[in-house]
Amino acid sequence: MKVIAMGRVEYKVEQVHWKDEPETRLAQLVEILNGFAQEGWRVVSVDLMAHAEFGTKALPVLLEREVKL
């Protein structure tokens, strides 16, 4: 994870991992993304393209939140 602050907004990229249960994959993703929201993060994008560096059970998610001054 890398956090970058730009102006009044900070960004970070998280790798979202899930259990190998295809029937619950969407519910797992929603739970994880809601966890980020509870921490004050907004989802900017979810990259659904396959990337060798992230593996088959991980998605890179770009998050942002306002910096508290």
C-alpha cells in the first residue's frame, strides 16, 4: 500500500483478495469495499483486468479520501 497526498485528497492502491468461493465472490467484494468506506475511503476505480503481479485472486482498487487539516 502506498498513500499519496495531493492537495486536500490522499490516494492509495489496495489489493483486494477473496476466498476461493465463486458463489460468494461479489458479496465478499462488497464487504471489503464497505470496510474501506467505514475508514473514510471512497472507491475511485477497481481494475478488472488480469495482472500477473496481483495474481488471480486479487484486484487493485484505487481509493481516495479528504485530508483532515
